[in-house]
Amino acid sequence: MSTKSYLDVNRRHDFVLFFDVQDGNPNGDPDADNMPRVDPETMQGLVTDVSIKRRVRDWVDAIRGSEEKYKIYVQSGEALITKHKRAYTALGLESTGSKQAREDVEKARRWMCENFYDIRAFGAVMTVGVNCGQVRGPIQLTFARSIHPIAPLDISITRVAVTKEEDLVAVTEDGKTKGKVSEMGRKPILPYGLYRAHGFFNPYFARQTGFTSEDLELFWNALQNMWDFDRSSSRGLMAFRGLYIFSHEKMLGNAPAHKLFDLVHVSLVEDKDVAVPRKFSDYIITVDHPNLPPGVELTEIL
């Protein structure tokens, strides 16, 4: 049975991902009081590649995390070095720090790739403490950037419950007793934004990490479904809006990635005369199919 082109780990794949957010914060900036990230020159919204990969990791962990082969390396609750030690214990090796034998490091590197999905997919630097080497993953992602400028809002919110007991009773200057009845807070959001990210799959690195067609299918599924798994009041309404996968016949590729990405166009719907987009139906995504280079197959998942 032949493998679908977009699941073939012996091909190069370049892809475009679209998602949107309504009345939420898709990726807060800790250097700006957790406001939505923006490009200060264009005021386009930004979502980091790390944020996207975090969602992929959480979804894979929820779906397949009980299986040994699909554990997640980068997650809260356990130090990374603890997982390095686990590899050495499983292989019956003793860690000697910086003087570790190269053969032992390579064995530990292979063990980590076999047992942790995100290492096989995204790679990892595992040289700190117990040395498990370095892995360059086959899947790489760019920042996501909003199609149009965004207008972040910093909304004031109130809560009827106070935090501290002493705030329930306070003495005013005239000696009267009066306690707090509520507390104020802030909630940063943006009314709407359609975001576009780009990604790349390298079959040569897939061979090095042992990344399989099953792993690749899991990744495509994660990009589609992780938004419904990662719900929170701060993120508002986030949704998957499209995945365009360019699969090359050759492992090295049949065309430059940037030329393929230029075939995917996003514009406002003309007959609606939209001044400020506030929903996905205000946009239209089109693909320049006639100019698709020879040897490249496009899979559209909407």
C-alpha cells in the first residue's frame, strides 16, 4: 500500500498553518505585562514557535502520552536531567560527566529519540549534566504573524472576593471601619487576529532521529486539533483555519520554500467592504495552483 505523499518521511515538506483568535490573548509577552506580542513597526501580532510547539506537545501527551515511545521531554513537573539519567539507567551505563565516552553518548542520544516524541520531532540539546548529546529535529517552525495589524486591549476586571484577611477590615483616617469588597485586575486581549505560520520537514534529519510516518501523521493531526484541547479563558476563542502542505518528490526538494509559500494568498473579501476584520469569514484564502512547480504536490486540510 502506497503512503500518502504528505505522510512520506522520505520527502521534504513545507507547510503553511493558519489559525485565528477572537477576544483572547494567543501568546502573552512577559516583557510587556503579558500583552499580546506585536511587531512594533507594523503592529502585526506575533505568536512564537515555542508557543505553537508547546500546544503540539500537550496534545500528543494527552493522546499518546501513556505509551513509552510518545513521552514528552520538555514539560513541567520533572527536571530534564532526570530524564537524561533515565536513559543511562535503562542502558546500564554510568555517567562520567564531561569525560563521557562518545559511544555512550550516542547510545543515550538514540534512546532519548526512541522514547520522546518531541525530541524526534523538534530536536533537543541534552549536554547539560548527564550528557545525552544533541539532536536536530526534522520539524522546524517560524513565528506566526497576523495578516493585519492588531489592536491589543488591556481590559479592567473586578472580583468580589478579596485575597487577604486583613483587607476585609480596614480602618480609615476618621477611625471608621471599612473593608474591601472587591479587587481589581487586568486582562489583555485582542478583538480578532488571523495568524499565519510556516514550517519545514527535513527527511534527512528524520532518518537521524527515527521519525516515522506515524509520527508525522500525529503532528499534522496535532496542528488541526490542539486548539480545542488548549482552551482557557485568557486565550478567548482560538481555532484552526487551514493547513497547506507542499510535498516534494525529491528529498532535497523540487522548489524553494519561499516560492511555494508565495502561492498561498490571503485577502479580505471584496464585496463585503470590510474595514476592520473581526471574523474569519472576512478573509479569503486562495492558492495559485497553475504555478505549482513540477514535482511538488499540495495537500490542503481545511
